[in-house]
Amino acid sequence: MPAEKYCQMKKIFVLLPLCLPFLGSAQQKTAESLVQYVKPIVGTQRMGHTYPGATVPFGMVQLSPETDTAGYVKDGKYNPDVYKYCAGYQYDDQTIVGFSHTHFSGTGHSDLGDFLMMPTVGKLLLNPGTAGKPHSGYRSAFSHQNEVAEANYYKVKLDDYNITAELTTSARVGFHQYTFPKTDRAHIILDLMAGIYNYEDKNVWTYMRVVNDTLVTGYRQTSGWAKNRTLYFAMRFSKPFTNYGNADYSKKEVYRGFWKKFNQGDNFPEVAGRQIRAYFDFSASEGEKIKIKFALSPVSMDGALKNMQAEVPGWDFDQVKAAGQQLWEKELGKITIRSKSTDDKQNFYTSMYHTLINPTVYMDADGSYRGLDQNNHQAGGFTNYTTFSLWDTHRALHPLFNIIEPEKNADMVKSMLAHYDQSPEHMLPVWSNSANENWCMSGYHSVSVIADAIIKGNVSFDANKALDACVTTARRRSYEGIGFYMDMGYIPDEKNGNSVSSTLEYAYDDWCIAQIAKKLNRNDIYQEFIKRSQNFNNVFDAKAGFMRPKLADGTFRKQFDPLSTINEGFIEGNAWNYTLYVPHDPAKLIQLLGGDKRFIVYLDSLFTMNLPDKYFAETEDITRDGIIGNYVHGNEPSHHVAYLYNWTSQPWKTQQRVRMILPRMYKPTPDGLGGNDDTGQMSAWYIFSAMGFYPVAPGSDRYAIGSPAVDGALIQLENGKTFSIDVKNQSDKNVYVQKVTLNGKAVNRSYITHAEIMSGGSLVFYMSKTPSNSGFTVVD
Amino acid sequence: MPAEKYCQMKKIFVLLPLCLPFLGSAQQKTAESLVQYVKPIVGTQRMGHTYPGATVPFGMVQLSPETDTAGYVKDGKYNPDVYKYCAGYQYDDQTIVGFSHTHFSGTGHSDLGDFLMMPTVGKLLLNPGTAGKPHSGYRSAFSHQNEVAEANYYKVKLDDYNITAELTTSARVGFHQYTFPKTDRAHIILDLMAGIYNYEDKNVWTYMRVVNDTLVTGYRQTSGWAKNRTLYFAMRFSKPFTNYGNADYSKKEVYRGFWKKFNQGDNFPEVAGRQIRAYFDFSASEGEKIKIKFALSPVSMDGALKNMQAEVPGWDFDQVKAAGQQLWEKELGKITIRSKSTDDKQNFYTSMYHTLINPTVYMDADGSYRGLDQNNHQAGGFTNYTTFSLWDTHRALHPLFNIIEPEKNADMVKSMLAHYDQSPEHMLPVWSNSANENWCMSGYHSVSVIADAIIKGNVSFDANKALDACVTTARRRSYEGIGFYMDMGYIPDEKNGNSVSSTLEYAYDDWCIAQIAKKLNRNDIYQEFIKRSQNFNNVFDAKAGFMRPKLADGTFRKQFDPLSTINEGFIEGNAWNYTLYVPHDPAKLIQLLGGDKRFIVYLDSLFTMNLPDKYFAETEDITRDGIIGNYVHGNEPSHHVAYLYNWTSQPWKTQQRVRMILPRMYKPTPDGLGGNDDTGQMSAWYIFSAMGFYPVAPGSDRYAIGSPAVDGALIQLENGKTFSIDVKNQSDKNVYVQKVTLNGKAVNRSYITHAEIMSGGSLVFYMSKTPSNSGFTVVD
């Protein structure tokens, strides 16, 4: 019976949610598909480094087209394309090379792109060709008119072959559906050489075993960004191939005379080598669909096959697509927003989508996974994850998970602790990827993720063991200046290229450790680390008014350009931005910078100054749009900066800046991201900020209040409660918060707490076009 | 109480074995150590291709010194040294490069040599140096005076460093004991690049993880003779190293900027690369022993560590050595011989030793192993073996195992059936090695091993399944001419370089299949294969009197040199020798060759003709001594030939030839083997022949009677029974058998049967210096 009629019949039950047209919350929206607002194409143009292909939330498989890839070196020199093709797809390209099964989302470093598949017809070409000479290889022209990119669904017409390719996935299985024209020369190419961040020595080894005429298993070993990585596969065709073969493009081969009994390129079922491209031949009737299920495993070929059987036993493409989109609905539905603007909904749910891709599941369906120690392990009661871009994601992504994905976030912490147990350096992960540590970026920000979980009560792991792991990591003297930092309170500039930013980041991380120690009553550790957390003071040059490289003799380095990011003691940031990196003690920072007024001037200057052109050239991973004045939103160290006004007498400037940043940095278009999405951190910043609050210092239970850009939001908590946000009088002009109430009571401080959210309740913002102190009378 | 006194006291029990001084058997010898007669140094000079190092029976570890190794190509050309260094050790060399953990025994193809270790003192040199410039690298001079090679024990003084190195093993663990001079610069080098049959592209990848200051784990992947091979290790030092490091000798490396946080060559615990050499530093007091336990696993590093814990939990070198030698005593003791000649005992027990090395255990202590399908498997109720050189070993080694090692031989069959299950070509092994098939040599002789086991009743596997595997293998049309063979009854010379020898070998193998089918009442299969077994007739040229290459049109190839082994349609043999390769139907062969008299002339000619020099040059893997006339004992196809006289009117010539071959081809000296020992086949020929009988056609239950060279032998059977051989009046001149009795009854035929042996009993040979028909009145 239609709901409308039901309500008429049972007027007494008119308050039943079923009938409620509007309850001041987003509840009525739950019936609406949120997947429709996800635009995976966002960020695929310029520097977003996202990919348009198919994946499920946190999926091991990210099945997406490559328009090109690049190696680090070309003609003996650095190849800038290696950066451009981090995700293998650039919107402006004209051809598609094929569809591979693994992709980083929004990273600033290339890798993955495993197991590239490409359907073709006609003459068999085993090389990919080039963008300049596309017909010399198997790649095909395509156009965006014939392209569909949804959450867990990608479709494109390959113009050169008149083939429609469709892709969908489950967590561990990529599902291809290729619709062929009538042909007796259909080929499906499996290029085991191909990869993102590819060059000769990346491919260590590949193995392929043709089990029968519909099943192929194998593995690929690479030494790329992950130095020592193996990925196993099992591939099943919906239709027997009539013929198959391969070519080995490696230069040399060990002599094996007796193997010549077979033509190893032709229908020979055991293929092994460094540079292999394989093909499988079919004939097809007009419009015939040939489907491939391609399962991955970090453990074994057997594991991949079992993953396939567990997740995709049948051949119904639409069912797999629908199941994956249902998973997305469930995850996206954890926050339902109200907004008059479709663009805003697309921004919001595309951001949600991007936050729910990483970290990725790194474990077979049966719980076995390859550990950092290169042994296989069984995950005891948790899901093992990889792809931890922690320098980025500790800031807002993991805090977001502590609200909407606490169980998964606890499993991520367990994965980090397993990494620690398996680490011969006895360190928590820095940037871990596929059972490898690549030591990317600075700090030991695992401790921030762990502290945030513990402080927020999301602790299904052994908190004391976790604290020990944090402490051991933070005392690893041989790691990037920690010894100097421990002995001298800062890292001397002579000893480390990132001496200042590392000192600042360690100080924040140490504060996180102190917070855990305090909560666990481990006072000796608290004392040690709360002291270390003040080390930021040691690199502040009061004369210059900036954090500044300091020499071993205690003097500041003479050469100093606070606008430059190169050789100035900072990583991905300049002194102007990084000076503000004291998220755990803004009060002290304000004091260092001369007090309330001078601090406000500093912040205002940052956002409004005219950065000379030469400094843009230094920031390679963000577009010019990614910079506002000298505020660099495309790089993470400034992500908390707009919120620092909350610690001043002018909190409304936080509201103003946030509402300026949101529409400038996030658009629902291919070029909509101002910089790398950084495995979801950029998008997590959007989610928090659009809802009106932000975790300035993860490890604290507080969220700084900003300015919500939606009309309302309802957060479905895993504990069964809901937290609603209602924004009165919100508009592009009404960006200032007049007052805030929580469960009907005025909030007289510039923050809300995690406990307040998790208890459920109703947060109401009253917006205005006039700046005020927002009713924040308590400064803390 | 002394036995003598006991016997005096209890005279009534005088027949108790305890008191028996001599019972016409070798029983009284059981107290004597047989290990003392094993000389592992035999065959290390010239072409024996054995190694002098330590191993236990069928051990996974063969820990032995390398004096040098070679790659297949040198300066762009074939390098003959690759053949010379099949086992890594040549007696005439002056330096030792190090001690590696895996070696083939007596093969005609190089491989293995994994994980080379070398202790040094003084300046650290990480390259091995060359024989010509030994001081340029870590190798050391040594002399045979300071060298001891026993079963499971090897000792040598490294003159350059004044270090005494001792080696022993358990099945899966190599145990090193290095006695150092006083030094603060002791190094133990682990060369992960080194290997036998080594060149640039053989090393696919190596990984090493320093778990702590006494434990290192890792693995090595190679693509050598085994195309796709990984071997895992765990290495434990008896004393913490003070420092460690490595160098990567590979030419290129993928860029990983953040790894530069560490000096990866110095005390960095995670090492991965193509060409790694590592070192561990110690200081040592005068005479200090530093010990290393080095465990292997085909499955995982965890597996290697578990193997170490299971087999060698402690640090007592002498105990491990003694335990391994005790295993040898047990195996060697399965046949105790009587002989007046120490040389004969050394020949016999060194031969026994060489027969009990291969196949090798390829499974962890917990039963897991890497299968041919590159997946890990659990062996269900059997020990999994590898190193199956079946073209060699089906002839006498596996038949010998059916007598003295039936349980292990049945497990070897089970391993072959597992290989079949895992084979994407659905074939039984041809030459399998470390979860790889290398297709070496010709035929499908697994079926001979399986038939021999089934016919002799050694069947703890599924015989019908085994028959199916045999049949499927034998019908693999795409494999080396089988399709032609099935369609035409022979392989046309145009289609295959070994057309004649393959036709002959397939015919024999098919007869084996027919024997199984007959026993299992599978009449259709019997009919098919007994017919195929007569295919040898199709390549016999009656005009020439030889087996001869035949063209597809049915005519014999015109160009034909029956003395040449090159391009004449045979593999490792010429027409003169290979024409006699009809082991399953000598009667028919005699008929083809013109009847009894002409056949005897043929055989006599083979043994006595003068082979022109140019033909010696063609037989690269045997010394000139390995050839008698034109009879090539160093290659296996003639191993049954001396016994063929038994099918003629002059069986005494078998006795004469065998007694001529034995002392000429087997000597207890470094150069004592006339050709490659071929993983024990040459030695198995010795064991059988020295005891007076030989399995001419494995798959038959008969052993052709020859001429025993020992005075007696006692075979301890696994069923608890004993079979004794007593040889009356045996001497170098009394080589002719006058008569034979079995359990007191005259044997009037030229063979005994397997059942007769396995029932236990007493075989007595009466020897004479005069030839006779030996009492063989029944011709069969």
C-alpha cells in the first residue's frame, strides 16, 4: 500500500516516521539513493589523482581504466609523467590502454596498476602502443560521451574495436563484462608487464598457469614503491578460450634446452618470466558478452580462487554491480545531508566515496594475509588493512572513521599493531602498502590514529600494548633524527632535510602519546612525552616570527626563505604554513606569535598575501587553484589552519575561511579537486567542514566548530544512536554562526566533543550573514 | 656379560644368533661401522659430479663447499665450465669459495648452490674473487691434507684465514661450525647472489630479514634449470653479531626516495634485491667456535624456522653429526657385505651412499610443501620428494629402493602422483626439481617406476589412479612426438631430434603400462599398450642391422653413422648402443639382430671394437675410461646391455662383462667414477651388479643373474626378513658362476624374482674360473 494512503487511513499514527514529510532532520532522505551523487570522475583531471573505475568500500580490488602510465625515469632522466599518472587515468587523454585491478586513490606517489586487461578484435597486437601512435598497439580511442563512472560501475566504449567494456567489483574480485561485435578474432589481453610507476626493473617476476580453458591463476611480483610485493590472482572466463599464448619481452633468459620441446608462446600452460604479455582468443557473435572474474589475494593463488568462490560464485554482472552499490548505499547512508544544491550533494557524497576507499582490505576471505615480515598470517578476529597514508590520513580521515566507522577504524589500528609486531625495526607504520613499509613522509603519525581511537573510547584492542608500540616507535633513535630530537629537543638542520617539520610533527605525535599515557595512568610515559610535546618551542625563531631551521650549535640557520618549500627544513610546506603546525597547543602557538592580535594578522596574511609565481613552481602536486594566498590547502599541514581562529577573539574568521575554501577546493567536476585527494584526507576535510566542525588535534576529544555548508545532516552511529545537525538560515552568504545549540542548550564554547556526538542528539546552527563571536564565551 | 662367556654357560643355546661367529652371511658384521667405508670425495674429480659435503639420507640440505661455479654463457659464448661445476666442487681446484646448502649429486646439468656462506677474517671483501686472483675476494686456499669428507661431515681448513670450517646436517638444517683465530674482525658472509649455474638473470630476487642479532630469515628465487623456484631459509647464529650489512650488486633500482632515511647497506634489517651479498661481523677469541644453523623450507620462512626448531633445537655440533651418521648407519646397514678388499667395501658403501641421496625430501617437518602448481600443499600421509632424474633412475635406483627402501619408494610414487595432479599438462614427472618440471631427457619413465612398484607389490598408493596417470601421460600427443608415435608407430626423423631413442623408450614405457594394466585387469589398456610396446620394431632397419632414423614416408634416413651420437636420432647414445634398448623383449631383439649367434657377435663387438677418437669428443659427460670398446657405461641407455647375454647361449659372457665393468668404472678415489653418478643410477648399477643380479626391465619381477663381486651380502628387508647372498670361491679370477642355489635348491634359470628376495632366504653362488652355462637350463 502506498505510504500516503496508509497515513490517511491511520491518522492517529500520523507521527510515524514513515509518514513524516519533514522532521527537521535528513531522515526522510534515507529512501533516496545516495550512490547517484557519487561522481568517481571527480579529481581525474589535473592533480586529483583519483580514478574513475569500480570499487566497493575499502575494497582490495580497484578496477579502473588506464589511459597511460609512466616510469620514474625516461631517457635517463626524471619523468614528470610518473606523477601525472599516479592513478593511471587522466581525463584529457584520448585513449584507454586497458583495465587494471589495483589503484591508489589520490596519492602523491605512483604505484600498483596490476594485471592490465584489454579486449580487442582483429589482428593481435601485444604491445600497448603510444598515445601518439595509438594504432601501433592494443590501446583504443574512447570518448567521455560513451563513458559512465559510478560507484562500483564503470562503462566505456572502446571505439577502435566497437567493444563495450563494463567493470564492477566485490571486495576481492574484479568483474569484467565485454560486449563484442561479431568476430572470429576476439582477443582478451592480460598484460603482466603493465603497471603504474612502471619501468624495467619494477617487474621482478610473473607467473601464469593455465589450469583449463576457462581458469588461469598466477602472480606478479613487483619492486616498486613497495619494495618486495607479490599479488596473486585467479581469473575465470565465462566462455572457454579457443587458443592462448604469451610473449616474454625480457631481454635475457637462462638456457633451458629441454623446454624447447614446447612452443612456450603457444598454448603452453606454465608461463614464468619478467616481462610477460598473454592473450586469450575467442570468437563472438554480435553483441555477445564475454565475462571475466579476476580475483586477487595477497597470500596465494589458492587464496585468490577461494576469494572468487566466496564472493562471486555466479556470472550475474548486474547482481554483483547492485550488491556493490548496495554496500555503497549503506556506507554513504551513515551521513544523510540536506541541501538545496545538487552540486553540494555531489561534492558531499563524492567526498564520502573518496573517504571510504582507503585503507584497503588486505586479507583473504578466510582471514589469511601476508604480513610485513613476508610470512603469511591469520588475522585473529579483525580485518587486516593496508594502504595507510598516515601523514595525510591521521588528520581527519581516521577521526571521521571514529564517528562513522568505529569498528573498521579499530581494525585498522589492529592492522597497524600487527605491522608493528612484524616490523624488524619495531616501528608502527609510516606509510604501509601491501606488506611493505615505504617510509613515505615524516612523523610517526600512527600514534595519532591510535591516540584518537583510545581517547574517543574506540578500543577493542589492547590499549597498553598499543601505547608500548607508540613509545617504542617514538624512541627509535636511528629513525630520521629521533635521536637528536630526544637529546637536543629538536633536529639540527645539518642532520635532516626536514628538521623543522619533523620536530613539529614529532612534538604533536608525542602529545598524542602523552594523552594515551594519561588515560592509561602510565605517568612516567606521560611525563616523558608531554615534555617532548613542547619541543616545537625549540625551533621557533622569535626574531623572525617563524619556525626555522636550527643548527646543532643552537643558532638558527642564516639562509632562510619562509615562502620557499625547498631546502628550508620543511616537507611539503613552507615556514609560513608550517609555523602554524602546533595543533595540540594553539594557545602556546598564539603566545609565540605575539598574542591574539598579531596571530590574527598572521593568519589573515597567510590567506590574503600575494604569493610570487616562483613559489608556485615548487608545489608540484597542487594546481594554482589549490592555493589561497599563501594558504596551501592541497597539502595537508595546513588543514587545521582555518580553524585556528577559534582560539582567538575572532572565531568568525574560521567560519569565513572555511566557507571560502569549501567551494574553491571542491567541485563536482573532473578538475574539481585542487590537489591530490591523498587517500581520502582532502575529502574527509570536506565532510567535517561541510557539517560544521573539524578535529584540529586528533587525540583530543574535541571538534572545533566551523561553518556548516549543508542545511542539515543526520549521522547514523554504529551504536544505534543518531546525531542530527540542523542548520538554520544557511546560504552562501549566511556563513557566520550566530549561535549553536546542542539538544536545545546553547553551546558557549567553540567546540563540541566526541562524547556529545556519540551520545546522539541534535546540534543546531543558527546562521547569519553577520560575523559575531557565535556565542562562544568560553575560551579554551 | 661377554657373549663368548654367555655361550659357554648356555651351550644348549649355541645356535642363538648372538653367539654365532659365522652363518654364511654377513650378520656378524652388523656391529661394524659402515660409515667408515663411505668416501664422499669419490667422483669429485673429473666427471663424477658428486660433492664432498654433508647430507643425511635423502636430505633436503646438501651442505658442501664450492670451489667454483659457472654460468651457461661467458663472454657471450657457451661456457664449458658450467658442465664441469655441476656440483660446485672440482678436486683439482686450489681454493674454496664458500659452503652452500643445496647440491645435485652426480647430475649432468648444473643448478642449486643456494645460500653460500664463507667465514673470513681481516678486511671485509664481499666479492668471491677468482681462481686466478684468489686474494682479490673472500675465497680461500685449502689443501686436501686439511680436508675430511665423511657421510654427514665435512671439515676443511681455510688457509687464508686460519679458520677451520666443519659442516654437518639434519634433513632440513645445515650446521656450520667455524673455529676462528683470535680476531676483532671476523666476518661471516652470506652470498645470496652465488649459485651453481649462475648468471645474471638466474637470480630473480632475494629477501633477507634480520629478526634480531642472532636470527635472520629470508628467501631466494631463481629461474635456472628450475624455471620458477623459491627456497626459504632461517639462519641462527650461536653468538650475536655486532654489526651487519649488505651490498646490492644489481645494476638498476627503482627510485624509493624515502628509503634513504636509512643507510640500507648498514645494519638495516629488511633487505630485498636481485643481487645481494650480506655479511655479519664478530670478534672471536683464539679457537672460538661460531656456529650457524641454517634451515631450509620450500614453503616459507616460518616453515624454515619450524624445521630448525624441530630438527636441531640445540647447539651440539657433534650430536647433530652423530645423529646424521647414525641415520647413515641404519640405511647402509640394509645391506651388509663380506669382502676381503677394503677397496670393495669403500666402493660398495660409497655406492650405497650415493644411491641414498636422491630423490630428496621436499617438504617441511609439518608436512607442507610447494607443489608443481606453485601452491602450498599438505602431504597427506606421505613424505614428498623432489629431484627425480627419472631417465637415469628408473633403471636400477628405484628397483633397488623396492628392495631396501620400499616405503620410501612408495612415497616417491605418491610424490610423482601429486606432481601429476598439479601438472597443467596433466603429465607425470619427467625430471622434476623443486616444484618445477624441466622436461630433461626423453621418455615418460615415471611409468616404469610406477610399474616396478606395482608389479613388485609395493603399492600403498591407488594403483588404478596411478595407471590412469600413466595412460594420460603416454597419450599426451603434443609431447615430444607422442602424437606421431601413436599414429604411425614411430616418430619420424623430421619431427624430432631423438626420434629413434624416443620411439624405443616409449615402447619400453608402454610395456610397463601394459604390465600394470594386466595386473589390474584393465584389458583394454593392456591391449593398447602391449601393442605400442612392439613399436621398437618400426625403427629397426634389417638391412643395416641397427635401429635407425626413419622418415615420415616410411623410408630410413640415408645419412646414418651408427657410431655417432650427434644428430643421429638418439639422445646420449649412438645406434650401436641404443639398438640394444629393448629391455622388455630381448628375445625379439635377438631375433631382429639375426638370432643367438649373430646377437652374441654384436654384443662382443660392442665391448671390444676400437672406437675412433673423433667419437669420444662427442660424449662430453664421461671420461675416456667410461667407455669400453664402444660400450658406454657412463651413459645409462647401455646399463642393461651386459646382462643381455643371459638371453643367449652364453650367459657366462654377462658374468665376464660385469666383472670387467665393475673394477674399471668404480674406484674408491676422487676420480673413481667414469661418468656422472646421475643421482645414484650409476651407483645402483654397482650395488646390484656387485651382489650378482640386475633388473634388466623394471616393471618385470625378474632380476637377471650376473656375477657377484662380494663374498657375501645380507639384505635386511623392511618386512623383517633377511635375504642372504653367499658367494663361494669368489675372486678376481673366479668370475664365472658354476651354479646358483636358492634356499638349497639349484636355480636352473638365469634370473631370480622379487618375490624370492622378499620372502627372505639364502642365495648361494658357486664361482669358478671356468665359463659354463651356470646351470641355466631354462631359457626365458
